[in-house]
Amino acid sequence: ETGVTQTPRHLVMGMTNKKSLKCEQHLGHNAMYWYKQSAKKPLELMFVYSLEERVENNSVPSRFSPECPNSSHLFLHLHTLQPEDSALYLCASSPGTGGDEPQHFGDGTRLSIL
Amino acid sequence: GDSVTQMEGPVTLSEEAFLTINCTYTATGYPSLFWYVQYPGEGLQLLLKATKADDKGSNKGFEATYRKETTSFHLEKGSVQVSDSAVYFCALRALYSSASKIIFGSGTRLSIRP
């Protein structure tokens, strides 16, 4: 139990569907992150939120839309995805965005695009 | 720019063998260094960290020493177990940068034979 919960664990969707990934952290952290993990590639940082404000967006296509309604919840809204978007999407949190604070990861959502 | 290079896998060992997974980095200044582990079907978990030169991080029998002169942070374990089978990620965070600037290596898959 890492304190970071992601739902669903698995998601299969067509390219025209709209779905959302959810992340919830119970650690009292102020920063939350979305990563994409594809086979044989390093983790790709997608978005960073600090105190519910987006502080980083690493050139992610607009078909991925994050939402952070409060410091405990983070969503990733998906729309009109492509087959190459199939991957493991990992959420993480940390106490803040400074210092030597490691990130705590959820177990991820395995996304498959048909 | 900052980067992390780790040995390509997969690495396959017999139980009780000695393990070394090499990791070298390129960074300006003095980064903090981390090893994360990802067990099958799970997210990443922090395994150990070191924040300054000559520091040794250790956890669960794993060790890594921050070597500034060789810009390395190799992961070692004296006697591996089947339960150590996982993917191991070396990572760095540059000093004075935000936590969002954690840079991960591409991961090394470790398989232990009984």
C-alpha cells in the first residue's frame, strides 16, 4: 500500500471514446504527477500539479487533459486517443516540488487503445 | 542536459548470486540519486537514495554508493532472491531544481531463477 490509489487498473477504449483516469493520494502531499510508461522507453513526465495549480506540461497532446480539483485528487481525461497512446499511466505524489522528496507512485492504469 | 544511463537488461541470475546493476549519470552540480523498483503489475517504489557524494543508500539488502568521481550509482546486492525479480530504475534530481525534474533511466529488468 503506497498511499496512492489509481482507478481503473485496466482500461480498454476505442479511439473515439472519452474516458477518465483517477488518482487519489492519502499522504497529505501537495504535488501530484502523471507519467506515461511505454515498453522499452524511459518514464515520460506528462503533467505536474503543485497545490492544485499546473506547474509543468511537457508538450503533451491536447487529447490528454488533466484536472486537479484538490490536492488529494488528480484526473486525466482522455479523448480521441491513438493506438500509440497505449501504455501504463502512472500517478505519483510528493510532499512538495522542492527538496529531496522522492515521489510515491500508484500501481498505474494499463490503457489499451483499440 | 541531465541524463541517466543504466545497463540494459534483461539480467538473469540464479538465486543467491551477487547482483550489480550499473548506473551512470550526467548532471550539472550535485544531484540527488535514487533507485526505484517496479514489481510486476505495480507502480514504482523508492528502494534507496543518496543525496551527496560518498553517501551510501541501503534497503532490503540492496546498496548503492554515490560516486562523484565516476558519476556512478551502481546497485548491488550480495545474495538475490526470487522475490527480487522486478524492473529497477536509476533516477536523479538535480540540486535546486523542482522535484518535477526527476530524470529516470530506461530501467533494467531482473529475473532470478530458483
